Amino acid sequence: MPADCATPFFGSETRPVLRVLEVLQASASPLCAYKPRIKGCFWVFSRDFIPGTRSAVLNTEARTVEADVLSRRCVMMRLVDFSYEQYQKALRQSAGAVVIILPPSISSVPQDVVRQFMEIEPEMLAMETIVPVYFAVEDEELLSIYEQTRAASASQGSASAAEVLLHTATANGFQMVTSGAQSKAINDWLIPSVEGRLTGLGGEDLPTVVIVAHYDSFGVAPWLSHGADSNGSGISVLLELARLFSRLYTYRRTHAGYNLLFFASGGGKFNYQGTKRWLEDNLDHTDSSLLQDNVAFVLCLDTLGRGNSLHLHVSKPPKEGTLQHAFLRELETVVASQFPEVKFSMVHKKINLAEDMLAWEHERFAIRRLPAFTISHLESHRDSLRSSIMDRRARIDTKALTRNTQIIAEALTRVIYNLTEKGAPADMQIFTDQMQIQQEQLESVMDWLSSQPRAAQLIDKDSTFLNTLEYCMGRYLKDVKQHHVKADKRDPEFVFYDQLKQVMNAYRVKPAIFDLLLAVCIAAYLGVAYVAVQHFGLLYKMIQRLSLKTKQQ
């Protein structure tokens, strides 16, 4: 029941309000006759949330969008039938709540439905509404409730008023009820990150290549945000690169003259807060940091789990003669000679400081005048996949993830070992045989990452996920440690809330008109009984006369 959870707060006083309740998997107990229990948790987007003024407490009758009247009703929708028009209809009629039922497996949903919902998600977050929006994972019990509610809602369109009245009086319905304590704002929210390093041959004064990926996910419902491609794929590639280069750095003859710094950042979906504060601590408040000396370039990994294209996103095109330009050329060489089916390009986008949110993580480094770029299969940062609860494991192409990992590893190795200048053929594959990319390991890491929600507000310094990530990096890297910083709640402006776990109950009930008709029947029965008692003598005589007449006949 009540458990600590966190809630984001977006915007200044002009930002909209969205209140969302997630209803997760139904309980394992069978659907009882009167009270099926649906476990769930919710979070609230609010620009001025004050405990006691707004809550997600619900006590309304269930309906589907087929019903003519949705006012003060809990409107249930399945994702396969979901449309923005139906959603707007429920809001316009001042519905008491909206429940969107998701299938157990996203892969079973037609791609056009998934794509449509992903496009709607940002609008759902930005739309001003005080109607609670619930998300439920479909199972047999919940589907039974939906089908019965849909049948009751559809019958209201019958032509005959008598049929409508009769069906209304005899049909079963469901009352959706939630309750719980008001949540409280968390004053200090820590952003945890994990870093580790491999020191190059020759000491710490060598140039440093920084490899970065943020681990958190985002979507309209934090507890359903698994972030498989964004950015589970980036973390998977980071761990595999750590494994490969740790083996190369084990032997003196393959020990490169570059330091490698691996950073799994937190708060990526909140304007890359973890990276911002990490840079401040390493560049402004310390004299002993690999970032203080000589950063060759920063490589950010983002959304690498599918597709047949790779794009290197830069804020400023690299100049010829620089190491970052050499990396760009090596990427082009590796793709052209070893993976011709892949489309590679460089995407140049200047940093827009007027926008509230940065486009890519490398922009955090570019602002501090560090050469950086992001590699991704997405051509635009505005792709809805990066912030959607539809970003699940089924959308990951493991072969594409393995191929992209090899492209990055090959290009990075050719740069730090200067293989092209040494005459290495363009089509020479470095990571083969015992040093090959391990697809099975990438799959297992992706399974682990996408099996749990990783919304930033759900991960704290004691999180099992964070400790496991630290352990995985510690297998390959040195000086692995967690990095905790306080969030800057003004960039972007937000507040998290706690105590948001609760249970939704679905009560099987008769409609109110049934109680009215039952009361009329009881009143008529009591009236007849009263008249019979008051005129018992007369009634007795009438019965005797009728009995006597019957005998005479």
C-alpha cells in the first residue's frame, strides 16, 4: 500500500497541470463477486500542488467512451481502440477519471497504434487538465470488467426508452474507488551517477576520452517507463565498451596512450542534470580530475538499439587535424568498408540556449567548451521514442545493437591506437574471435535494464538498480564510485512528491435507478400489506364468500 514514490513538477506558473494515476498489474487473486482489487500507484504533475487541495481519490461509476454521458464517470479505454478524439471527448464532458488499458505485450499492438500513442504522449503531458488519468496493464479480470462495462455503455444507445430503462435497472456495473494519503513534496532530491576509469599507459597526464550514457527513462507514467532504447541501449553499449577496453588495457603491448573515463549519468531526462552537476564538481571545485587536464573528446551514447542508420550529432563541426575529426573519419571508414548496409551521417545542430531543454547530452559538455558529440540511430532529438512508455524491450533489435556496438568500438580503437596512420586496412576487423562483441551479454544487459522502470524519480542512492550498475562497471573499470549531487530544480523547474502507492478497488454494483425501483417495489408491497391489515375483516368476509360460491358451483 502506501510506499515512497516520486512525482515530477514541471514548469513555472504558466505551466499546465496533469494528474496521472498508474494502475499496474491486477492482483493474483481471482476476481471475486464484489471486490476485485487492482494494485497501483500514481504520480501527479502539478505546478502549485498543495496537500489537501488536490488528490487522486476516486469514487465513480465505470463507463466506456461508447456511453452518451461521461460526466463524473470513470472512462475506460483500451490502447488498441484508443484515439485522441475519444480522450478529448472524455475531458470535454468532465469525466471523473480516464483509465487507459495497456496490453501485456506491446509487440502485440499494431505499429500504427503504438506510433499514434507515442505522438499523443507529449500532448497529454502538456495539456491543462485536472482529470486523473490512469494506466492499467490488461489481464483477464480487468478485461472482464472492461467488456461488461462496454456492454452496459453500448446498450444506452437503444432506440426504445423502455429497453434502456429495463436494461439500466437490471444491468451490473462497477464502481471504481481509490483512496490514500496526500503526498508531500521532497525538498532535496539527489541525482546518483556512476563513474569509472581506465588509466592509459604513461600516467594520468595523458589525454582523456570520456564515454557517457544516461540511464534514466521517461514517459507519461513513470512506473511504466522502461526506456529500452532510450537509454537502456546506451548503457548496454557503454558496459560492453568497458569490457572490451578493460581487456586491451590489461596487457602492456595493447595499452593505449589515452585515459578512458566511463560515466553513467542520472537525471538525463531532466535536462541532463547529473552531467551538469558532475561537470561543475570536476571543473570548478577540484584540482584532481581527469577532466581538468586534457579531454580529447566526449562520446555520448543514446538510442542505439534499432534501425539501419547512425548519426553523429554535433554542436560544432570538428576541425581537421583534431582527434574528434579523426573519430568522425574513422566512423565513416568503418561503416563504408565493413557495414555498407548502414547509413551514416553527421548532423550539425547549434545549441539553442533560449530553449528550456537541451537536445542531446553532448550539449552539456559543449557549453563548457569540451569537444563532444552524441551517436544515435535517431536523426532528430524530437523523436517521440525518447520519452514514451512504448519504448519496451520488444522494440530492440539485438543484431542492430550488436552491430552498432562494433562500429563504435572499431572506430574508437582505430583512433586511440592510431591504426590508420600505421597502415591498417580499412576493412580490418579488430574485435574478432576471443575479443568479439558478445551479443549474449548485450541481450542479458538489455533484459535486465528493460525489466524495470528507471524514471529518475524512482531511483535513489540506495536503489538496487544503481548498486547493480556500480557492480557491473566495477568488474571492468578502476576507481568505480557513485556520484551524488542535489538537483537544480530551476533547470528545468520541477518538484517530486512521495507516498504515492495505493490500491484501486472495483466494486460490482447495481445502478442507482435499480435502488429507486427496488424502493418503489418495497413501498408498494408495504402499502398493500398495510391496507390488508387495516381491512382484514372485510377481506376475510370477501374470501369466505368466494370460497362458498366455489363450493356451491
